[in-house]
Amino acid sequence: MEGKTREEVEKSGMIDTWLMKHRLIYTGATRHPLILSIRDGTVDLSAYKRWLGQDYIFVRAFVPFVASILIKAWKESDDATDMEVILSGMASLNDEIAWFKSEAPKWGVQLTDIVPQKANQDYCRFLESLMSLDVKYTVVITVFWAIEAVYQTSFALCLEDGSKTPAELRETCQRWGNDGFGQYCNSLKKIANRRLEKASDDVLSAVEVALLRVLELEVEFWNMSRGDA
């Protein structure tokens, strides 16, 4: 925990401690040039269309991952309300898939023709690896929070006062950047921090590695959407 006492970590939460430690990659994931270009009104809309198709594929792979978290919560959680929070997230994914299907035709994106690019394949393989029975609930609930929180933080930036987000992209930004989704992310964060307070050093190490991998994959996904990879 490098430079912080356990008491200090418990007060701020393990997650915030890690985000400070890994500030550079976290900023790269949540203030990526693609997001900044949306906020500034300079986005290349071909990048948005590329993101739209690739993220649809990702969300479909995300559903079984979240389902696996629900099972682990049932088996390992010390708080029954965890399942309710996770289940609400699963329910919203059904709506999310429907949104992609209605949004894509507006942009001439044929979802059935989309081929997953390497960054997307890598991310989906990572999620699948976490579905293994030997991966702890504490690891996957933290990963779940991180994936959701990156989008919430990123798209909320595009809704701030003074942003020049194009009118046709405001609905997308509102979908992930709204306060309600932010509250949901905070609920996941509280669960993760609660689990991390009681975690062994081995589990803490595994979670930190997984968290860093999520942030790296998020940056790669944004890069891919921009056409950089």
C-alpha cells in the first residue's frame, strides 16, 4: 500500500488509493482524446460509428461476464444486497443492447456485419478469463465497477457546462454520463471497497493487476475506435 497506513487506505478506500497510484493510465482511460474530441465538438464521426459497432459486440460479451459475477456473489458475498445491485446492472444491459440496435441504423451501421477488431477481441477474452471458477468475487466485482466507471466518468465529461458535444451525440453521452448511472457506479464501488477491506494480500495483488488491465484495455478500445489500432 506504498506510503499509506492501512487506516488511511480504509478511510479513502482501496480503489481511490489505486487510482491515485495509477493516475496516468486512469486519466488516459477517462479523458481519452476521443472523449475530449466529443466534448470539444471536433470528433470525427467515423470514429463514433466505429465505436458504436465495436461496443455492441463488447456488450454482448459483457452480459455473460456479469452473469458470472451474479453467481459468484450468490456463493461468496457476505451481503445479500450485492445480488440486487448486480441484477439491476444485468437488467440495464438488455436495454443497452436494444439501444445499440436502434442507434446503429441512424448512422448506417450494420451490426450484423461488424467484425471484432483486435482490441475488442483482447478485451472480450479478458472478460472470459475472469469467468473461471477460480477467480474470486472480489476481483470480478472490482473489474465490473472499473468498466462501468470508466464510461460514466468519460461521458459525464461531455455533459459538463461549457462542453460543445454535438447535438446528435448528446443522447449517447447522457446514457452513460447521467447522475443515475453515476450512483449505480458508486454502489458497485462500495461493494468492491467493502470486499477489498477484508481481502488477503494475494487477492489485493490480483485485483490491482486486473484493474490495471481494465484501464489498459479501455485505452486500447478508445484507440481502436479512433482508428489508431
